[in-house]
Amino acid sequence: MKQSLKQGKPSIKTLLEILLVSTKLGLTSFGGPTAHLGYFHEEYIRRRKWLDEKSYAELVALCQFLPGPASSQVGMGIGIMRGGFLGGIASFIGFTMPSVIALILFAIFVQGFDVGDAGWIHGLKLVAVAVVAHAILGMAGNLVPDLKRKTIAIFALAAVLLWQTVYTQVSVIMLAAIIGFFVYKQQDDKETNSLEFPISRKVGFVCLTFFFALLISLPLLREFTSSKFIAIFDSFYRSGSLVFGGGHVVLPLLEREFVPTFISDASFLAGYGATQAVPGPLFTFAAYIGAVMDGWIGGLVATIAIFLPAFLLVYGTLPFWNRLRRNGKMKGALMGVNAAVVGILIAAFYDPIFTSAIVLPIDFIGAIILYSMLSYWKLAPWIVVVTGIFLGLII
């Protein structure tokens, strides 16, 4: 059975509807990527019935397969299915802009103060410990259930901690994909159900070509020019291109690219903590970093640069998804990549998050309290952030 989702040119009314609904989600979707998918399901599938359950599951599977911010990519995909090429852009703008604006304003506010020794900044560091620990444990249960994948995760962790260069994460992820490709030989999926997307293969091919061209050319331009703009755009673009596993994994990439060359460790972790307190995708953390470096213009440039790979990959792979999803070896490669992601995340948890936040026994107690609030008591992230600020002021 073939399900067609193709449609004609979208009307202004349709695009405006997509923008308004996605903006509503951008203002209310707290809790990280997994929670975002739940909000999307409730709003787009159950209430508005823009897609059926199976189509939504297929789209989520595709976006989990790709590097980048999965929840944002799912939102783009829904926008594309509803309103074509422009629908994906409208969906992205609505879901992303509220948190981008909030974090740029926070960065401008922070710039007027010495945040290095502020107690509330220390509290946000403790929040980061709790949030990333929660993400690690949640991902590890699903992504490294067997001994082979645990082994891949351990070697990825060791490589990232002991070999700290800009190429480390890329090399580790590529090696894990190769190992998974050969070790996990999945059976090809022979199911005939397929989806059709309102994006042609020609457009998809152009987007994928552009994605790889930028990934290769930007570092070369950076080497041969002294442009600060090229350097910053390259750093954000590569970070957005090489992240598997959600927004939390972008932390070590951004930390190694920008700390301490462009931003202090204290300011970096202050922004990371603030990102937990706002709705929308975690990748908007880039807007904060860009704004700290170069005002609101820097924030917008950083946002475009880090999300551009997600755009190019979603628009580029949608036309080819039916073939990719049935390939057992590609599924095996993804299993290896996901295991390596867990190791990379554990390495980031140790350095810089744990080492900069947990100095005294009271810090560890505070982090345990915040983790318990998030994991056991199931409190909203903004409550955890406010509590962390309060604990930081006390400590």
C-alpha cells in the first residue's frame, strides 16, 4: 500500500496556520526532544489530524536516523507534508524563534554583569549536572542494551577524553558507524508501505550536495582566511552537522569550539542552564553563544548556522527515505553511531560539566536533589532551574 502526502502549492492561509500552530508549540514545549515529540503528537496528530499515526512514526524514525535536532526536524517534516517547501520553513520559524529571542535577551542581560562568581550561575551549573545525567541514563537504557554497544560507548568515551581535537567526535562517530555496519547485520525490511513527500529527488540531491559541500569547504575557507564570520559560521555548522542523539550532545562540540577562545566557561554554563528554562529546541543554545560574542546579529547568525544542516538533511533525505529505512546495514550503522553518542555524552558530562560544578560535597548533594526532582518526582524543568538557582545562592 502506498500512502501519498503530495499536495499542490500551499495557500497563504495554510502557511499562516502552520506558523501560528508551531509558534504556540514553541512557546509551550518544555522538557527536551522526547517531550517535544509528545507535544507534536498531541497537537498535530490527535487534535488537528495533519498526519496519521503511521506517517508520524515514519517521520520520527527518519529524524532519529539523521544527525541534528530530532524534534526540530520532525517539526520541519510535518510542515513540509502540510505546506510543502515553505511549510517546513514556517514550522521551523514558529517553533524556534521564541527560545532564540529569549536566549538572545538573556545573553545581552548577562553581558552587563560579572557572572564568573555569581551564586546563581553556580546553581545553573548544578542544573546542568542533573539534566545531562538524566539524559545519559535515559539514552543508555535504549541505545546500549548489549555488550557490543557498551564496548563501543566505552571506547568512544576514552577517545573523546584522551584525544581532544576538533576532529575527534567526527572520527569516533564515523568509526562507530563502520563497526555497526559490519557487526549488526539486520534483516532488510521487505514491507511495501511507503510514504511520498512533496519534495522531488532533484531538490533532495541538491540539498545533500550543498550539505556536504559546506561541511568540507567551510573548514578550508577558515584555514585560508582570517574572517571571524567564517570561523564562527564553520564552528556552528559543523556542530549542527555532527550531532546524533539530541540537543544535549551538542554541548561538548560547542564547548570545545568556543570555550575559552570566544566565551568564558562561566558564561557558557550560564547559557546552558538558561536553555533548560525556556521552551523549544536545545539547539537554540547557539543563539545565546552568538549573542554573547557579537550581539543580536551574532545570535541570529549562530542560529542559522547550527540549524542549516538540519534543513539540508531533512529536505535532502525525505525523497530517499523509503529506500534507506529498509536497508538492514544502514540500521546497523545507526546502532553503532547511537552507542558512540552515549560515550561522547558521558565524556561531556565528566568534563566540563561535572568537573566545573562539583567542587564540594554540598555541590554533589545539590546536584542529587535536582536530579531527583527531574527523574523521580517528575517536576517541570523550569521548576528544577529555579530550585537550582536558589540552591546556588545558598551554597
